[in-house]
Amino acid sequence: MPDRFSQLVKKSVRLGNSFPIMPIDEIRLAVAFAELPDQERVVSRLITELFEHENMHVRRIAINACRRSKNFHVPGLKEALTRRLNDPAAWVCYDAAWAILDGQYDSPEIQEILILLSEGVSLLDDKARLRQNPSDAALQAKVKAKETLNAIKSRKSFAPPDTG
């Protein structure tokens, strides 16, 4: 009998291949993954088994499950999320930026990608545009990238000086 993780993988793939896809269904699956026992192992498996999946909905479920898990110390998660910032699907970039924000990750590579992703964004104006069209995936990704970049910069400006 397949384990619960494998059952959720099958449900994720089945959902990813269906039409139409309701975001609430992706969220439910992400929550189910995040509620499994041994979250470090779950997150590790999500990274290795689903972060590179051909279906963007499956990648979204995996990223959101990791974010909801809050196990940001799992080896390889930071690097996997950084790679997903360059995903061809804007919603996956959005999810990766959100997870990086929640995980408080930072690196020169992350900042460089976020700068490129958020190029031309004016948070005030673009958030207003998103209220008119919340399904604009490309703009959602750009705005979330800008918010994440701003949070990283803000944390750095409030960090205590390095006395080492």
C-alpha cells in the first residue's frame, strides 16, 4: 500500500493534469503535505521529487507545502527555491518568492534574480493594478519579487553590525 506522501503526489499530478484547476485545490494539497509527520523528510522529498516536475501546478503545490511547513532549515530548500525564481511559469516564481520571503533567505544570487524579476515595479501603482486584475500572474510575480527584495534589504539595514 502506498504511503500517504505517495498518495498526495498522485493526487497532485492528477489535479495538475485536470481542467479547470481551482487554486483552493492546490492549497488543500499543499496543506496536506505540510501536515504529514516527519516534515524534514517530507520537505526533502518535495524538493527531490516535485520541484522539477513538468507540471507547474505540481511545482506550486510542492513549493507551497514547503512554505507552509516552515521547515526552512532543510538542506537544499534555499537552493531549490532560488532555482524556481527562474521558473517559466510566473505563478511558480511568485510562490518561490513568497517562500523565500517567509524563510528569510538571502544570497547575492537571490537578490540578483529578485532585482531582475521586479524590474520596473512600482509597488503602489502595481498593487493598485493587481486589485483590478488579481489573476495577472506575471505582475503578481513581479510584485512579490519586489516585496521580497525590499524585505531582504530592510532586514540588512536593521542587522546589528558585525563585530567579528
